Amino acid sequence: VTTADTPLLLAPTWIAPVAPANGVLTDHAIVIRGSRIEALAPLSVARNNYPGSSELALPGHLITPGLINLHTHAAMSLLRGVGDDLPLTRWLEEKIWPAEARLAGADFVADGALLAAHEMLRGGVTTFNDMYFFPEATASAARTLGIRAALGIIVIGFPTAYASSAGEYLRKGLELRDACAGDPLLSFCLAPHAPYTVDDDTLRRVAVLADELDLPVHIHIHETAGEIDRSLSQHGVRPLARLDRAGLVTPHLIGVHAVHLDDDEIGLLASRGAAVAHCPHSNLKLASGIAPIARLLDAGVTVGIGTDGSASNNRLDLLAEARTATLLAKGASGRADIWPAAAVLRSLTLDAARALGLDRCIGSIEPGKQADLVAFDLDASELQPVFDPLTQLIYSAGREHVAEVWVDGQHVVKIRQLGSTDAARTLREVVARIPVWQNRVVSA
Ligand SMILES: [Zn+2]
């Protein structure tokens, strides 16, 4: 008989705990009780200490902490394939913003976010950092599928169906945060869209709120060269300098993209303890450029990895994103040893957790943390032989090798399928509605 209190003992071939040591353990077990990791111990010790536990043997599997997608717009899954092959400004102004103005309501966000949450969970993502309108609909999609979400308290300098002024955006987001207090899966970031869509007064207000409420600030920065040129002509300074004037370059900052940075800006981010969410596929697809990751890492800036939304990637495949990220960093810097596999795994987990202010709860396999875990099946013939499971994970494996996923101790993906019948039914209902959304995108 198993109950919620019966410990579950996971016995894979390899465990990569990320912390306190970022290596690989063999002949070890993870003990989960309720929502938490109770122990990480040699298998024989775990069996001895937890005699009544149920045991799941996972031969040929590597268990890592759940992956954290440090930047996405989950609801945009319904816009996958809209405006392909356009540069950022035309993509936003001609395709995405008009489509969002016509379509984006709570129903659109709920369905898009559910599709995205499913795609991410199946790809080993257990937490996503989101920025979109109607975050309450994204919250309910996350709860339905049992994925962890850091929801953006979005602010953008033009009216939408969601809110009509900076004050209203902030008020709605903060009310949602109050309403979700105590939800184990949900946390919040302030999410001013970008320096070029948010005015100085609002940026200063966001900085005050971040300080008062101890919230991360999730914002696109220095994505394109044009953004910097326009800031210089309109404000006389580069966007990061504007953010700094507003008091936003602090340990709370998660600067998304950060493609175009000079050495002083890299030094500023490092000295203030700010983090960068690197989104290489989006930067490549929109021809925004290649972020200076080797220089950021050398300077000691915390770098996490994000997929961005489905309309600019077009996959929410964080493992593929990580492979591209490290290959690009090596190729662009001429240094094959930059961002080795173990460090990439730390970027995908503990470093991203730290950027979100969640590193006391998630990001590593340590007793007392929440049980957010992924088991990758490295037994597939295309992954043989396994000399080093970490390099195999980053350079060879794909999201198709994600076999099992736990979030907050819940077994949400079992043998590559959703573990909850309710979640699976809701997903089928959303999939059945996709043609309706597709028609509305095309005819709008
Ligand atoms: Zn984005």
C-alpha cells in the first residue's frame, strides 16, 4: 500500500545533482517524500533507511534537476508559424502585435499556454519564466498540467485587451500575485516588456516594486542593434544605461537576449549581479545577432537559457536550445572549452533558479528542495556508448529521450505520457480547438 507519505526511492543508473558538486553519481538513489527530496544517498543506504518505500528502478537513465526555461511567452504556441522569415521589428509590428490585438484574450492565452506547458513538460522543462497578457490564464494552464511557472507581471506602453495603462497592467499583475499567494507552483516576476516599449516613469516604478517586494525583473534588453540606435537618438543613452538610471540593474534583473553589449555593459551586469536569459534560436531566426556569451561567462554573469516564444523559435525545446547555445558560444569565441556540458546543465537548472529567486527551492537535487526531476533514457541506440552522461545529455540527447518528469513530487510525465488523466483530457480538448484558432489567425 502506498500513500502520499510513503517515500518513493528512485534508482537510476546516473544522478547529476548539480549541487553541492556538479558531477555524476552512480549507485545512488533519490528519496522523494510528498513534494520534497528527502535524501540523496548510496542505494544500499537509502534502502536501509527507508525500508517501507516504493522503489522505481531506472536502468540506463540519468536523473537531473528539472530544466528551467528562463524566458518564454507560452501562449504564443498558437502563433507558431506566423511571420516566419522576418526581422524583429517587421515581425512584431506587421505580424505579431496585430494578431495579438485581434486574438489575445484569456481563452487564447489559456489554450496556447496549455499547449506550451505540455510541449515543455515532455521536453524535461519543469519551470518556465513567462511574459504575456492574461497571466491568470497561464497560471491555470500551469496548474492543470502541474508545471511550475514564474508569471510575468507584464507592463507594456500601449493598451491591449488585457490592460490600458501602465498602472492597470501593474495593478492586475499584483492582484494576481496576491490571489496566487501560497500556490506551490507559482511565483512572479515584474515583466516590463522592453526599454523601447516602457517609459522612464514606469521603469522607475518597477524598480521600486522590485525592491519592496523582492521580485525579479524580467525584461528584453539589447536584442537588436536598431533598438540601441533608436535609444541613442530618442534618449541620448543606450537602453541598459536607461535601465540603470531607473534603478533596474541589480541582482533582480533578468535581461533577456542581451545580444549587443559592450565591455562596460558586461562589466556593469557582472558587478551588479544581474542575470542574462540567452535565447540563441530566437536571436538567430530573427537575425538579431549572437550574444557574447563567452565574455559574459568570463565576467561571471549568471547566464540561463530560454526558448523565447513559439513564434520566434519555433520550438519550446530547451535541451536543443542548450546544445545550440554552447556550440554557438564555442564557435563565436574560438574556444572549444567554453561552457562545458556540466556548466550548461547548471545554467539550465541552478543558475536559472537563482535568477528567479527560487534557488532555495529548486535547481539542484539536494535534500529539502522540491522534487522537480527529469529522467533521461540514455539507453537508446543513438546514444550509445555512454562514456560521460553529462556530455551525452548536452551534445547527443534530445527531448525525445525525456522519459519521466516529476514536479513538486508529482509524477507528471510517465513513460513519455502525461501522468494525469485530467491533464490528458484537457490537452485533447485544447487540441480539438486548434483549427478554430487557426482560422481566426488566418481570417483576422
Ligand atoms: Zn521574448
